[in-house]
Amino acid sequence: MMASNPVSDERLPAAGQDEAIPNLVLSSDIDRHCAACHTLVPLKAVKICGKCCRRAYCSPECQAIDWKIEKKDATRSQGHSKWCGLSYGEEDLDWVLREKFDPSSGVSLGLGVFAKRFIPSTSRIMVDYFQGHGLVVSADIIRDRCTIMKAVGRSKHLGHNCNGNANTQILLDLRVRIVYSKRGINPDEEITINILGYNDSLGSIIDPDTMYGNRRLGTFKTFSDCRRVLESKFNIICPSDCFCRDDDMDNLIISLRKAIEALYRKEDCLGFYPMPTYLVVPTVTMVKELERLLADLDKTGVCGLSRATYLRLAWRLASHRKKTLPLAHKFIKEAYDIYCNIFHPQSTYAMAVEMFVREPDQYEKYICIDY
């Protein structure tokens, strides 16, 4: 993402009392929306963060609110001090809000988020402020749609698509909701998410009638269950050609769930400590099976974060045997790249795997089979 080049050297006083806040620069080729209050600012009055030269404000006061998360202004603050200079999309530069219409009736469907340029796969589209529930699919959220849909900023306008081109992840410690691309998004294409995350989470099953499972976060058993919940709880009726009506895809997702559950059971047998040789040991065939599973996951449109989860499973299995260590390094490197592209580089997700990317010799401690 390219930064806007300043067109004026006139600088305004730094917002607030925090000396770490960059000066604002009068710099814009287009009208911009203020990142804090969302007011549309005429191009001659747009004030840009002097450090990243991308984030726009209407005033130093709004910049101060957005720079650091304070309890009284938490519902307007991204905590830009954590994200300034990192790669992510900004309104008016990389994506826009605009009204969308039903193609058949012409009836307005409200606001949607649309790409303004090509957005590569696994890229941060927006880092939005967030206050509210931390889970994506749970009984609380399904019963009260407003819990999550009205607790966010611009990302609340993301539309639903059973095969959405984007996904979201909430970072409770930073109080932000990250929207990132699942695949390449073309200019003028609407940015959509699957609000139920059916093809993203292959873990715990939620009962569509009670909305509970053996864990609070999970997914539904079939596309049919998803459609029931979308219609009854969200008033969304999927069209006849919807991704969720592809029986072959549904069967593939169900088979992948079973295969991954079986691999998790094998991992439980392995552990991370020396073991008697009669237990299940990682084989080259098992690791190759994981590679095939990862390829099939791409067919289902799995999100980057879920793919990273399964890459870490593949890494843990492959790192038990010397012969499969090169594959282990390949798996963990891809997971690390995904975490850095989606999360903050200093997040626990990225830092947890960074050591194994930079110091592959650490794998030696996990080897159970020395050949």
C-alpha cells in the first residue's frame, strides 16, 4: 500500500499533549473521511498523519482521540500509535463506503464496503476500533445481532456472502477488529464476510436449534444448518446459486473436518516428549496427507487465520521426525507470514512462532524419530 505524498510543508501543532503524536500535514489529492469521527473533510482541509502520511483527520483533537485508546473515547479510537506505519487499508484510498442496490429490484440495501484498488490475498483491509463481544459465532451473538454488528466502526457495514472474500479477527487486547482479505479483491468489488464462518472453522459443532456446542466458539455441521440460522436470525435468504448450495463443497468441508480431527487425535498420541516406540509416530505419508488437506482447504475458501492454525498442526507433526524437518520449516514459515500479514507483528500469534522461523535448530528438541 503506497503512502500519500505530502503536497504541503505547512504543519499543524501536534494533537493533544502527548509528544509522541506525529505532526499533522495538510496533504490530500481527494476529499477524505476523518478516521475518528468519519466526517467528510474537503481536500483543502484534510489533515494527514505526518508519520504514515495515510491516515486522515478533520482536526488535531480527532487525531489525539485516535492515537491512543482512552476509556472515555474507546469507541472512536483505533489506537493508531500501535499501527502507524504498518501496512493496512484506509478509507478513500483503498476502500470506500457507498450505497448498494438489489440487482433485480433496484431497492437500496444500505451501505457496503467496496475495494478502490486491487487488494492482494491475506492483506489487512482495515484496522477498526471495536467494543463488544470477542467471539464470532456464539449463542450470545446470534441471539443479539447488535452485540457485534453495532459495536464496531466502519466494519459494521461489511455485507454477508457465504463465500466471502474477506474475514475478520478481533484483538481484544488492542481493542481492534481487523478485516483482512481471504483472496485477491478487484477494484469496485464489494468486500464481504461469511458472518457464520462455516467454511473457516472446522472445529466444535454448534447446534442450530439451541445455538450451543461443546465449546462456545464453533461452527455448524452443514450448509443447511447455516441457511436456517441466516434466515431465522439475520433475515438473509441465500440465492439459488449461492456457494452454500453446492453439495459437493459441503461434502468436502465435512470430510476435511473429519480428516483434521483424526490428525489432532494422532498429535495427542505423539506429544512433545520422548515416548515408547509402540505409540503412533509421524510418517512421511502422514505429512504428505496434511499437504493434500491444505490444498483442499484452499478450495473451500478457508480464511488465512484458519489456514495458519492447520499449518501449525502440520508443523507440530512434521517436527517430530528428522526426515520431515524441511517440511516443518516450510509449514511454520507460511504460518508466520500469515500472522504478520493479519495481526500486529508484535502480537502473541506472530511472536509465538517467530523463534521457530529464525532458529530452526530449536526443532531438534521435538524430534521423536531420529531418521
